[in-house]
Amino acid sequence: MHVFVGAAPRYSPSRVMQIIKSITAREFFKQFPEIKKQLWGSEFWSDGGYIGTVGDGIMSDIIRNYVETQGTPEEKEGYKQMNLLEFE
């Protein structure tokens, strides 16, 4: 039996998010290259982000509120969230 006592994390939460965003954008553009032309500056992800750790006591409603309050009403109307099911 192994007991994890705790070690210093290799990557910070923000670095993990940066890696995830990079990999997912690269893979998405590989599968759907035509999408890149439709994006502002060919950027898949916005510069911002949100990181919450278990110790922060983050609840799903806090995350949902953060996502829903991003952008102006005009931006939200102009750039509706894509649904991954649309690509099936």
C-alpha cells in the first residue's frame, strides 16, 4: 500500500491551464483547420482564465457564474458558444 504524503507540485495550476489550452487548440485546429480563419487573430482561447483548486472550496455555481459573466452583451451575441455536438 502506498500513501501519498505530499510533494511539491511539478506545475502550478496556471501552467497546467496553459498546457491544456495549448494542446486543445492545436488538436482542434488539426481536426478543423477551416475554423482558424473564422477566429479573431486565429486565437482559439481568450487570454483570460480561471483556476480553482480543491482547497479553495470552489463550487460549480461559482465557476458557472464566472463563465457567464465574461464579455459584453454584444460580444456574447456575436460570438455564441460553439457546442462540441455540432461537430459530430
